[in-house]
Amino acid sequence: MARNELVVRGDRDSETARRGNTLIDYARPWLAAPALIPAGYLTHWLWGDLGWGTGLAAAAIAAAGAVVTYATHHLTHARTWYAHHISTAMTGGSAAWLALATGFGPGRPLMDALLIGGWAAAAISNVHLWARSQGTAEAAPKKGVGRILPTFAEVAAKLHLKDVRAKLTSDTEMQQRHTLTLDNGTTAEELQSRGKELASAYGVAPGAIRVIEDQGRADRAELVITKKDVMGKLIPWPGLNPAHVGTGIADHPLELGVYEDGETFTNQITNRHSLTVGMAGAGKSVYGKVKMVQVAARRDTFTLAIDLAKGRQTLGPIEGAIGWPAYTKKAARAQLDAVKRAIKARANHLADAGHAQWVPGCGLTFLYLLVEEAAEVVDFDEIVEVARVARSVGIQLELSLQRATWGNLDTDTRANLGDGLCFGVRDHADATFVLPDYVTEAGCDPSRWRKSKPGAVYAAIEHVDVDRHMVAAKTYGPPSTDPAEENRDLKAAADALPDQDAKLDPVTRAAFGAEYTEFLAGRTTSVPANAPVSAPAAATPPAEDEGPLVDADIEPIVLTTPDDDPEIAGDLDTEIPPLEEGEDFALPVRKKGTKASAEEARAAVDSLMEEWGPGHEFQAFELGAELREMGVERKRSWIYGQLRRLEEAGRLRHEDTGAWTVLETRQLVDA
């Protein structure tokens, strides 16, 4: 028989599951109580007239019944509420009645009590049987608390499953869990490939089924069925936990949301880096702000942030929680240089103190560096260098991206990031760059959400057990869906925090050097946002004998090109030689970094696209090598910028493998 034609060895005959409930099924519970009466007459006949022996016999029957009742209680513990309670009650009641009947005889009033109690239980059983059959027949449209799902045996009968045994281990209003035993070479992958069929048979959403492979045994797996979807609901951030404010970063994990089974989603961020991915509108920016405020509330932390894509739009409202923000390429480069110096200084400090890595109380503040829209960072090589060596000296690097592909995230960087969090993404391939294979193969697919469920995330983090990686979580969000209210609570919490600079340790402060000192000076001398704006004074033309109006305190403006090449050095006082007759005006030498050289570099890229032609596939480094042969030296960040320019123009397609494919060869007019 083919492997994909399955029946299950369960606790119910598959034919019965298919044909539904019959009259015999409803009559069987009513026969249980009368069937006990002959047993009562038998035990009374055997031991009812033995005097003290009668008491011993009744006590023995009661003791045996207590053992059976205790076993029933534990064996049915993981089953439904009804199965657990009704089985335990009927077992214990039957044992007690039989013990009494042994001593006093099964006649009235014991027989009356047996029949009334037994038939009441039979009526409950009939109601449950009917409700269960109705729930199975209408499982698909039913939603809400207390939803009744088909049994695994019924599902297996529908799907013709074979060599799979299931044991129900948990059944709550949120989830149902089964432990699966796989026989005769059946594997978890076979069930994972049939996830949509299982979802249809259970009458749940396509992504509500997860088959989790047991890492210790290939013949074991866990089936998780999500009955109630909480991912679409807003869970407002409850604010800072008063018990955590002012404590050490290692004392308590950060509280970031709620798992779909009701447990709190927490993360301990020491000794690892993190990669957060999600498309625009998926909720990762709100998550980043909640995390930033919580980190800043600890007594031994200092926070840094870089956002070159949106400037102060995202992080501006919580600047009270950021010790050193950077919103321009120049500021980001200065901050990364300072961090690299701090890494070396902190490593030397730890070595002198005899520590192999950062530990609480070592004299160094824990640093948290958030890089929003990391693909926009001026030089990704610096991020690679920081990620490789920062973890052991008490620095956590968090990179936030809309997509993590071979093109915009270096392989070396990805290897140094321990935690991976994936919010809603465009397609399943995007999730595979962030989440481990065992998570995506279990049926976890954030592309189902895209941006329809902001805050929904799969978190493969080292802080929790591996089996929690396959449980979706909902991160805390704003107090309401009104965009005007998004930053209200976060801004209030950030503004109430003490100055972050006061927590910075002397070793790191000295390593940050002049860049950080200049930032502090600019922050203290900047005009408050709510300060009144004075009307500009009328300009007064200079007197003829005063010379040109020049302020010596104003530094000369340096014009830079979009690709951040060095500015042109030249002498403005040098006389330009006269043009020969018929000669057009031109600069004698075109220096690197001029507007013309930038245009030439872009023209070189366009010419390569023309030369390669439609269908040609290449890697980013191959484009860089070709440009160098043409005499065009550019940084990797510039090359990726050109690739994105051509992709947006429809001339390139970014493949899931990280390669780029030329789509067309028409000349692109540079905007």
C-alpha cells in the first residue's frame, strides 16, 4: 500500500467515526447502571453474612475501587473536560456502590440511588455524544471559545492515514496538542507535507496546523492545532514592569508580547545578537521601540540607534530612551567607529579583570545597538566587523530589515546573529533566510500574515526551548489602532527615564571619544522643539569699506555627492586659462567624487546591463569586479544601491538565491 494512504490505529474504530452515532451508541450508557445490580447481588451473596468478614470484604472492594479511580483520574487527565470528569466520577461511584451493596445488600434504597445516578450520567453522556456529532459535522464554520474539534481517529479516517498513533496531551480554548508515534518508517515530513489536508479535516485555518519533529527520535512528533487565532487582535503594551525598572539587564528577561497559547513572550538579550525581519506595516518598528524602552529602563545599560531610512520619524518619539541616536550617514559612520574602538577597550578591560566575556558587575555598561532598516547603512562591512566581535564584550547588535536575502545581508553577519525574529513577510522564501529549517518545515509561514496582522511573529530565540520556536507570538502594540495614539505610552515612558548618559561606564565613554562628546554638546545646545521661533532680522547690506560679509565662526560648506566620495580639493583663486578658438569649455581633469564621475559610474552599470542582455544572471560581487576592470572603484553599499535602483526601474529581478537577473535592455533615464 502506498505511504500516503493512511488509517490510524486510534481509540475508535475508523468505520464508526465515518458512519457517526447510532441508536446503540446512545443506548449503551443507559445499560451500564442496571448491569451493576447483578454484581451487587453476587458480592453480597459471597460476603454479606460473614460478620466482621463482610466489613473486610467491603473495605477491600472500596480500596480496589479507589486505586482504579485514581488511575482513571490520571489516565484521562490529558483528555477533554468531559472525558476526564465523567470517567473519574463513574468509576469512583461504581466502586462505592459495590462496596455498600456488599455489606447492606443491593436492594432499596441503594438500587434506587444507583439507577437515578446512573441514568443521570447516561443522559449527560447522550447530550455530549449528540453535541460532539454536531460539532464534528459543522466544525468548519464554528468559531470561538470551547470549540469542539474532530478526534484524530476521525481525521485519520478521512485522510486514510496509516501507521500513526496519536495521544491527546493538551486541549485548551487556544490549542490542542497530540503526541504522535510513527510506525513502520513513517516520518514527520510526510505529515508536514499534508498540513493543508489536516487543516481541512479539522476545519481550521490553513496555517493552524503544525507538525513538530522530535529532535531526539525520528519516530516521534507533536501535532499542534490552533483553535483560536489571537494573532489578529491588538495587544496593547502594558507599560514598564515596575519590578524590572532599575534592575540589571541580566536580572529579568524583557517582556515583549504573548504567545498564541497564552504564555508571555520574553527574551534575555545578553550574549547574543538579533536579526528582525518584516515587511513595512508588519509591526517590527513598534516592537523595536518597546524593546528599546525596556532595555533603557535597566540600571546597567546604554542604548544606541541608527536609522538612515526614516530619520527621527520612527525613533524620535522615544529619544528619551536612546543614549546616542544617529540619523545621517556621517553620524552613523562616527557612531560605528566609536563602537569599534569601544569593543577593543572593553575587551582589554575584561581581560585585565580576568573575565572571558561580559558579566553583570564587571564594571562595563551593557550596550544595545539597534540598526533600523539596516540595508541603508552606509558601509555594511562595518556592521560585519561589529557583529563578529561585539557579543563577548557586552554589546547586543539588533539588525532590522524588511527582507533578509543574500543581496542585502552579508553571510558572515547572518552567521553571527543568534536570534531570528520574522514578522509578516512578502513570501515564504523571505522567512527561510531568518528562521531555521526545522521551524519553516513544521508549517510556520509568516508570509500568510504579510501585514494583515501587525505584531505577529515567529521568534527563534536562544532564551526559550526549541519547541517554543514553532509557536507564534503577538508582540505588544500601541494602545489603539489610531495612528495618532501609536507613540503616546511609549513616549511617556521614555521621557520618564533617567538620562542614559549617566549610566555609561568610564571605559566606554573614553573609547567613544570626540564623536560622542560632539553629540552631547550638540544635544545640550540644540533648541527645544517647543521653543518660540523669532522672526528673522532684516538683512543690512555691508558698507563699502567693510568688505564682504563673512562670519569667521561658520565653517565652509563641503558639497558631497550621493555616493559619498571625498569632496573635490582645488584652489578657487587659480586663474582658468583662456579657451582656444573653437574649443568648448571643459575641466582639464575629472576628479573622483565629482558629479560627472558619479554619472559615469552609473553609465558604466547601465552599459554592463546592455552588454549582458536579458536573462543574464549574476551576483553582486561579479558586477563589482566588472566595474573595477572598467576603472570604476565603488564600495559595496554603492553597488547594492545601483542594483536596487535598477530593480525598482524594472530592469532587474532579485532571485531568492541572491542572484540578479537582467530583464530588459532599454536605456534608463537617470532621475
